[in-house]
Amino acid sequence: MTKKRKRQDDFQKVKLKVGKKKPKPDNVTNVSFKTKGIRLPEQLKSSESGPTTHRQLSIKDLLSQLHHYSGGVKQGALAGLRELLAKNPSLLDAHLSSVLSEAAAVFTDKEPGVRAAAVRLLRFLAPRVPAERVAPFFPLLGAHLSCAMTHIAEGIQEDALQALDVLLEHYPALLAARSAVLLKNFLELISQQRLWRRGRGGEERKTAPWALSVSPGRRVTSQQWRLSVLTRLGRFLQAVVEERPAEEGAGSRDVLDVGEREGGCGKITPVELTWEEHSFGKGGVQVYENAGARASVCSAFRLRPDTEPGAGLEEGLTSVETVKGFASTLVPLLLEVWVEASTSEQGSSENAHLLHPEAMSLMYQVLNILQLLRCLAPQRHDQAELDAWFRSTYLSDFRQHFMKNFPYAQVEVAKHKKKGESKRIKQAAAAGDAGVDPLALNLTLCQVMANLTSSADGRQDADWLGPVRAFVRESLTSGVRLGARHLANLLEVVWKLVLTQRNKGVTEELLQAVSAQYQQRNLTLPVRVLLLRFFSRLYLQEHEVSPQVSRSKVLSRWLAALPLQLAQLGFRNPHLSAQLLRTVQAAAARRNRELLHSLQTHACRLYDPEEGSVVLLPQDSQHRLVQLVYFLPSLPPDLLSCLSRCCTAGRVSASLAASLIRIVHMRSSLSGWTLGVQEAALSDVDYFSFLFSTLAGFSAEELSVLQGGSEEDMCGSSPLSPLSLYHTELEHFMHHWDVVEEVCHCLETVGSRSQCFDILQNAICKNLARLQVVPDSTAAALLRSVSRLLGPSLLPSEELLRFLASCCLSLLTLLLSLDHEPPAQDSSQKREAVWGACVGALGGVPRLLRLVLQAVQVSELGEEELPLVAQLLRLLLQHSQLRNHMLANATLLQHLVQDLTRCCRGAAREQWLTDLLYCYSVALSAQHRGAAGPRDAY
């Protein structure tokens, strides 16, 4: 081998067999190493860093992590913010701006988990932060929401609707203020703008600028996506309608609102009158139409000029033209959605009206949005213009598509439970499209079509209005229980049809169907109130609605049945009774003959003092029932007896009882009113019987029961108390005392004072003078009435004076005996009333004072009664109004003092006798110093 070949062998490459590893050289270096990860579950934080999460992260750390590139870090930061703010709500005050801006910024994040966490954080914050605090930051929040709704990624659009749900629930007013931007965003979610193309010859093709879009890459079908978007659009339009001012929003007003006028004039407020100042006067009361109301001027003046049709949504829905522009863009899209949903379900022409739940929900949302579009009229006077535009533009399309297969029904399909079905149902319910029943769909369609009717073109609309009327009539008369929401929609359709279809037969047919629904039993309160408001408003506005309504027999029968319903209802439902009373009062004021006849028939049942509505209902309803007495055609004796017991039983307030007495007084021929008063409803005999029964406070049956009653609640008769007085309770006594004042006031207004006193005198002598047990309230009332009616020229009979003397002496004895009892058993008000009645009678009738003094027989009194007599004489002598009358009976007074002195012959003179003698001597000395005594006057 040559030297050259050996050198080549040194550098020859070693050939290895397959599967053999290359041997390592001897001088190889081992470079392998082992590592261990360092995990930091929490950080070391000092106490000065503020509140932290369980991972020891402060709010600044969490906010900074929202800018991290990792989706997991951002998702953990959003969860940490929820945890931190739940434990420390005070952090929201200082970091609300940062939290909202950072959370809204991740609405467009590419990670679905981050977007879901942002929505959860927003759902956590919304109930805890009021709208006024969010308002300064809402433009930024709305901008991020708009970016998410119009994002190119379909998943971001879907999650944006979840955030929109939260804002619609908690901040509808703030969203409604951004309607110009959000409405266009809704359009871009389901459609896309078409590019204008020129046809042959350079002419532009007239096609819709927007067309429905289809995204094959979505997780849901096109119909499901459109249903989700349209559901949110309906809720958003509802928020726009509801957040408008009540005086401006034309479509937001309630059709069943009785107090609202169609003409848009100022709201009529009741005129406040104090009838106590006018009930007994001879002058009139000037009442103006709009007294106390703030007139609302309907003007066509605008601060900015109207925009062109379809000029865009940038200015919001502030004028009719902008509403028309938005509707002209949206309605064609809705019609396309309707056509797709309806045609996809049709297997044959016979079953074209049968729909699956998903298609039914989609079609319902289309109709709901159309109904809300009509309610977007900025002013009330713009509503007619907007309705006319809808009719002229889309009536033919609506008739072609909506009424083709009306009414619609749901196809019955056997349900097979699949895997994940319950989860899908929950998600659908959360999105607001849990399903629509066929009745709701058909009713909404009836509302949309009824709003397009016109009274001028009634014959042209007959072909498609016939099915609508038939469906409404069938729904009301089928006997099916209707909810309040469905019934409200039905009544709205009936109202619109009655308003536009001025046909007596059609009107009676529809009202008869509503009456059949009203006559059903066991209706819920909201349903009953809706029906009642419908008929009430129909009656109150009968001349404005239709001339056929005023001649409707159905309405007359309904009005005639109201008093009986009110009597049967009683106190079981005060709210419904109040609604009935408002209607009855309005009809009575209009002199409706059927209602007044029915009210007269059931008056005794309504005003029964034990179980009548007048004593069972709340005070407001009691006041209305009392006012109804004025409109009754007649007041028979049995009704007057009930009214008298209502006044004295104490189950109505004293002021209300006084109002009732004044109304009865005004309906009598003795009221003195000559202008504007209807004929007398009761005779003079019945009127005085009513006043005397009210003055007595107890019926004849109750007084007869007291004559043989137990002595537990009464003060027995004695030589010092000729009558046994029945103790009435303090509340009942004061109530009766207020009623007595009103009765006396009515008696004083009677023209002939002498005849009035003779009637009262004969009534007392005939019914009360022979009683041995008299209620203390009745005795005080008699003394009060006689003292107010008796004049100097009137001479009372001896029988009346003796009975009044017995009442006065018994009351004075009762008053003195109460002074020795604990104060808790009596009241100063009752004492003052009794003392005032006695003093007024004794001072006004001098003969009565003489009879009282003559009735005191000292020789027949016991030792415990002597101090009472001395105290009585001392009080009478000390009273300034009675001192001269007492000294005029000096002989009787001297005998009484001598008899008392003779009965007290003990070594130590009693203090009560010393006080009496001192008072007697002072009175005599004052008489001698004065002028000649008034003895000759007696």
C-alpha cells in the first residue's frame, strides 16, 4: 500500500449498517440537563395595596391583565373582577369608568371565552349600577357594542346580542337615545346593502337598497339567526316607544285608558270645591272647562325642517319623515322574512295555514315590529299621517302575504327527545324566542290590519276585514279563558273596528262578543278590569267614537247591570268596585235612564247599614257612593231609613255623613235652591223623619231594646237623675255629635222656624218623652237642637220642657259623677260637649232652668248625693251666662241652699258646703251692687 492510499484510509467514512447508531467519540461532552418549573399561585402583597382576590390580585392588576395577549389571562381577569367587586362594592365608585371601558373593549375579542366572561361581568354590574351613573360612560359602551354588532366575525355578532340583552333589561332609556346608530346596526345583522347597477341604456334599476343576507358559516340556520335579531329589534323598538314623553308619544298611549282624550287636548283635572261654603247659599258656582289644567297646544311648528324620505337614520326617529325612511327600508326586509318563513312550511295548499313553532315565532316578530313601527310617530297629530302612509304603501302587500292563509295554526308533530334538547330549549328561552302560541300570532296580525282600516274606504276593505271580524268574534265567544295580554289586543282591535266601521250591525255584533266575554264567571282581576275599562271608555266617548254606539242595546244592558254587580261584589274586590263606581257615577251624571232605574232598584242593598257597599268599601269609594244619592230619581222612606242608619252607625266618617245629610237636604223642597236643581226626590214628611231619626242616633227597635236591657252600661235612675242614661262609647258619641251639628244646620235653614220647631217638638214628645232609658248622646243631641232652634217668640210645651229638664239634670249628674272617676274612663271632648249642650239649653230656655231647680229635692237625696248637688249649684252660679238666670230664681236657690245646710248639721262643716255658701254670697253681693235684677223679666 502506498503512502498516498494510507492517507486516504485515515479520512475514510465509517459505513454503518441499517439500524445501528453511530458510536460516540471518546472526548464527547455531555450537555443534557434537568429543569423544574416554578409556580406562583399568589403574589406577595402588602396591606397597603387595597382589596385583592383570592389570587392576591388588586383591581389595577386585573385591569392591566385585560391587555394581555393570552385569552386565558383575560378570561381570568374578568372573572377576578367579578369576584373582587362582589366582595368590595365600594370599588365601583372609584373604578367604574375603567371597568366599563375595559370590559366593553373585549366585546370584539377573538376568543369566545373572553367575550362570554365580558357579558357575565356586564350582567353582574348592571343591577348594581343605576342608569344615571352609567350615562356619562354609555357613549363609549354603545360604540363598542356597535362595533361588535357590525363585526365581520359571526361569533362576535352573536355574543354582541347577549350584551345587548343586558343593556335592554337595565338601561333601555340610554339605548333608546342611540336609536340612530343601533337601528342601522340591526339592519346590517340580517341584510346587506345592494350596489346600484345601471341597466341597458344607462337607466338605473329600481331595486330595494337592502337585501336579506345568508351566512352559511353560522352555527344556526338563517331563520334562527333572523329570529334572534328580530326579537332584539322588537325589544329595542319597544324601549324607544316607552321612553318617549307621554305628552308626545302617540303610539305609546293605552287604548283602554278611560281618562285620555283622542283629540290630544289638555288633561282635564277635577275642580276642587268646598261644598260646605256653597251647599246652603243662593248663588251659583262658576265652573270652567279646563280649570286647574295645563293646556297642551298642538302646533305644527318645528325647530328644524323635515328631512327627505329615506334621508337616513343619522338624526334618529324625530320626525314622521325619518320614521317613514326607516320603515321603507325595514318593511321590505320583513316581508321577505315572512315569505321565507311561510313558504318553507307549506307542504300543500290545504295545510298552508299550519306552521311549525320556529316559523310561527319568526312571523310573530315580524308583525310585532310592524306594530311598533306604527307607534313611532313623534307627535299625536302625526299618527293619522303615518297610518295613511302605511295604508297607501303596504296595504296590498299585507293583504297578499298576511291574509292569504289567515288564521294560522300550529302543526302538531310528535316530539322525540334528542340529546341536548333541554339545553337548546333553555338557550332559546334566554334569547326571548321560547315559542309563540297561534292566538298571539293571529291577534297581532289583526292589530296590524285593523290599524290600516279607513272609515272612508269601508267597502273596499270588506273582503279582508270579514275574516278579521270573524276571528275576533270567535275568540271572544268561544268560552276559552283569555289572558290579560291577549284580551287587551282583542279589545284594541274591536275598538278600532267600531271606530272605523260605522255600521250598526257590525257594532252590535262586536259588542255582543265582548259582552259574552264579560259575563263569564271567575275571571281574573286584570281581565275584568280590562273589560270594564273598555265599556267605560266606549260609553264616555260614545259621541266621539260612533253614532251607533250611543244607540247600542248591548251597552245599555251592560250599564243597567252595573249597580247589581256592585252590590254583589261588596268588599271582596275594592279595586274592581272602584272601577265600577267611576262608570256608574259618570253614567248617573249623564242621566242614563237604564242605569238610574237599576240604581234606584238596588239602592237599599247598596246603602244597607250592615252589609251594604257604602259601609264595606274604602273611604274613596264611600265618597262616590254618597255622591250617587244626588242622582237617584227618588228617595223613598225605606232608603231614607238606611241612609239615616249609615250616618249614625259610625261606619262612615263624620264628614262623609255630613255630606250625605247635605245631599238629602238639597234633594228636598226645603233646600232653598231655585236654579239648576232637579225636582224634589222626597216629601217634606220623609225629610223631617230622616232628620229626626239621624238626630236621635238610635232606631225605634234599638231604643225599645234599651228599655229592658241590663244595667251594666247605663247609669240607673235616682232622685238626682230622673232618667237612666245609656253610656255610648267615646268614638260613637263624638261621631254622633258631629252629625247632630249638621242636622241642626239643616233645620236652621228651613224657611219657617216656628213650624220646624213644632215638628221637632211633636216628634220628641211622641217618640222619646216617655222613655225611661235614654242614650247620653241622644239626650245631648236633643238639648243642642232645641237650644239652636228655639227663639224668643217660640213657646215650648210643658211636656217637652219636663222631658228636657230630666235629660239636662241626668246629664249634669253624669258629668259630675265622671269627675270622681279616673280620667282614662272619659274624655275631655265628651265632657265639653255635654256641658256645652246643657249650658246652651239652660241659657236659651229660662223655664228649663227653673224646672231643673225644682226637680232637685234635697230631702230625698242620700248623703253621697248632697256634694253633687252643691257642686252643681256652684258651677251654675259661677258660669257667666247662667248667673243672672240663677239669681232670677233666687227663691228656689235659697231654699236649696237652706236644705243643704240643714242636712249638714255636724260639728265640722263640710268643705263642699263652705264652697257653696261662699259662692252664693258672692253672687248675691254682686247682684246688690249692680242694677235692678232681671227678676221682673221672668
